Amino acid sequence: MGMSVATMTGNGDAEPVMEVNTTPLIDVMLVLLVMLIITIPTQLHSIGLNIGQGGKQTQKPVVHTVAIDFDGTVSWDGQVLADRAAVDTKMHEVGALAEAAQPELHIQPNKLVDYSAFAAVMASAQRHGVKKMGVTGNEQFRS
């Protein structure tokens, strides 16, 4: 915020030229910007997964295949389930077992199925406490 004296005008009077020195303002703004960037918390997009403990398995686990067809039809080991209530009933049966006794569920969606149908099956499994499940048939999405 300094004043500088300009050159003399034709009548001999020196006129002050008012110019704001913006360099300190820019420096302060840069420091504040850096402090803001440093203090913003890191956003983590993580999902808690229970991977389980590895170890020897003495026997092969029981596996049920839950297939979701392109139109949203759900079948359990090849048998078509009538509606969402039937899916919930099956998930409740599996979820009611102890975790060690639960069979594995292999969910196999068709590549043309709406995500909402797949999400409904996954939500039903989670709601009923199914712990051992996985998504199979991912090779159909390669192309």
C-alpha cells in the first residue's frame, strides 16, 4: 500500500499515483490455499470385508448356486424361485445356521440383468446374516 510519486506534469506539480501492491496479498492467498489443501481430510472409499482366516479344510463345503437371469428371475440350484419372498426364505434358512455350518452361496448374475435385481439378492443375503458368498461368472464381462 505504498504511494509513489509520478513524473512531473506540465505545470510542475507532482501527482501521487495510488497503486496497491498485490504481491503480499497473493503470497498470503497462496499460503492459505496450501494450508487448506493440507488440512482437508483424506476421503476414503472403503468397504469393510471379513476375508476370514485361512487354514486347512478337511471337507469340501456345500455350495449353492444362485443364478439371476437377464429378466431378474432368481433360481436356486437350478430351481426357479417364485418371487422375492422365496429368495428371502432361502436366505433366512442359510443365515439361521451357525457361520461354520453355513453353505457357500455362489451368486451368478447374467450379464444383461439390471443391477437392481442383483443388489436385491445381495441385500437379502446381508439382511439375513449370510456370511459365505461370492460372485461367480465374471468371465462373461470380459468382452
